[in-house]
Amino acid sequence: MEKEVTKNMTKIKDIIASERLQELHLAGLFLCLSTILIPAINVCLYPFVEGNWPPTLFYTLVSLVEVIFIFIFLIDRRRKKYPVNHLPNILWVAFLIWAAVALFNIPNMPLQAGGIVVTAMFIIHFFFFVALSSYLIRQPVVAQKLIISIILSALLFLPLFWLRLYFVYDNENFDWVWSLPGFINVRHLDYFLGSIVVVLGLIPLINIWKNPSKLSISLYFLILVAFWTMLFWSGGRGSSIAAVTSISVVLLFFRPSGWEQLAKYSFSALVIGALLSLLLPVPNGSYGIFRFITKIDGLDTFSAGRMIFWEQAIDVWKQNIWFGVGAGQTKAVIKATAGIYGQPHNIFIQALMAWGFIGGLSFLTVIFGIFWTKGKELFQHVEQRNMIVYVTYGLALCISINALVDGTLYYPFPIFLFSIAVSVTGMKSDKFIMY
């Protein structure tokens, strides 16, 4: 492999050792460990077994982690001197406008209970972002450790996923779309896999890999190929396109040091993964790389019915143009979903339908504002003190691009990853620690 790319790589065990979680404050230790464990725990919880506890824990796990982190942060705030109100005022104004609209909608929601839960989750996500951003000012070392934790979560998840799948896939009632271990829909698996290939594809940019051995390089490449293979096998068109686009933007637009060779490296892994995915059995029409081309016989067919979702959702928004109908109401107001899908598969339409022009625009400003401000900074100042911002910018961008055709900015786990990515990306460059 090219010398310019591999000079920043080291042994896999050194990546794990770089965590050194004992260095962290309690809040950071809890968050890193939780990030590592969440996908594995979900694999053990879903599909559900008898009893009510596993479903409750499965649906609330991410919110529970975020609340506990906020709680620890607040307890330690004075002793550790965490800043609280450090975010731009415009961000708080946007949040307060959105929150006012969201609360205003609650009494008139058709699905009131579900709408309250979804609204509460979005509020928790925001304050988790606030707390994590404040925490990173005092402990910037956590920025890198959180990204390594995401990688470790994937490495722990992968064998557990395939092991449990092996024991359940041949059951009489097994559904390959709705019964995958850890994911209520195969597209939710794609959200995770797309995020992982972006993090893995960009991680050589940061300076934690030194003096690599050939074995280390081979292991890393095999891991990256394995996740690309799994992503293509699962048929995730939106996630695949989002991953390719975000990696391309970071490498070809910002052009950080070593981008040329890393682009070749990532492209090689993508091509090999795509070819290897052809060797895996295709359970049904929702899987396989040929799903990318077999449904291009019309725009609506290629979009898997999304055009109908979008058309009906826009009609609902036009009837509630200023304040929307509230979060979590898609099943009740869009007939094309047949009461199955919880969101309209487009973040702009999702926000406008839920909170109207006033609340939706505020929500989108909070979500996407950082891409312009940080993107401009990265473009003008290519050489950062810590290259981790390129990895997290790519991760946040991947999740957001996928949200244009799917629900990555609706469901808890991808928003959890997005919050981590945005919090790290938004750090001031002088707060980073050199490694």
C-alpha cells in the first residue's frame, strides 16, 4: 500500500490501547463505554422475547444513555468547571422557537402518545448535544476516544450479529426485513453500516497510527472491506450513496494531507466489497447489490414508493403550513405508509410536516447550520491541529445525506451518532489535543 497513506497506521491492538478510558472523567467514561455497547445490547434485545422489559429497553436505550450522561455532567459541572452556556445565541433561539411549536402541537396530535415520546426524544437529543459540547471543552481528549469507541462498537457488534442471525434466520416466521438481530428494519442496519464505513474510511487521517506492520495494514483493509461487503449485501442504496458521497466530499473537496492515496485506498475497499457481496446469498428483493439497478424502471419504483410519501406529506404540510401536525404523526396522516412507516423518508419534508414553516425551519437551521460554518473553516484552513474533525464531519454528513431519502434524523441511534459527530466537529481548533 502506498507509503503516504500507511505512514499513519499502526497495529490494531494499539488502536484499542489508545482508548485509555481510565484517563476520562466519569461522564466521558460512561459515554465511551455506552457507545461501544449499544449496538451489541440491541442485538441481544431484538427480536423481542416474551415479557415487556426487552421492548422498553430497546426503544429507550439511547435516550437513557443520553439522560444519564446529562445527569452525570450536571452533577460534576461545578467540580469539573464545565461551561454550560457556550453555544451561539442563535442556536438557542432556534431551539426555543422549535420547542414552542412542538409543544403547541401536542394537544392536536392524532397520535398524541407517540408524538409526545418523539418530541421528548428530540429535546433529549438537543440537551445531550449541549452537554457533550460543553464536556468536550474541558476534556477534548474524549473527541478521539468517542470515534474509536464507534469503531469498537462495530467490531463487537459484527460477530454477535452474525451469530444470532445464524440461530434465527431459518425459523418459520423469520422476516429478513423486520427481524434482523438488533434492528427493527434492515434499513436501520444500513444506517449503522454506512456510518461505520465512513469512519473507517477516513480514520487514517488522524495521527494515531504509526509504524504499521503489513499484518496491521491487511487487518484494517479486511475490516473495511467486510463492512462495505455487508452494506452492499444489505441493499442499502441510500446509505451506500451517502457513504460514498461523504467520503468523496471530505477527500476530494477539502483535500486534507494524504487525500489522494487515501481516496485510492477507500475506493479499492469499496470495489472489492461490492464484488464480494455478489457471493453472499440474497434473502429477498430488499437485499443485494443488484437492488441498485433492478428497480430503475421509474422514479417512484426506484425510490421504493417515496415519491408517494413525499407528495402526500407535502399536501399535509400545505394544510398546516405554519406549525405542522406534530412529530411522530406520519402513520396517521400519510395513507401511503399503510400505518407502517414512522417518518416520510426526507428530513426537509419530515421537519416541515411535523413543525411547519416556523418550527421546521428552526429545526433545520440547528441541524444543518454547522455544515456551512465548519465546512467553510475546513476548506480555508485545510491543515487542522487534529484531523479528527474531517472524520466527524464526514460522519455527520453521511447521516444527513442519508436523511434526504430515509429516517436517519428521526430514529434515536443514528441521531446519537450524529450528535457525537456534530459535537466533535464543532470544537474550536485550539481545544484539540495533539497526538
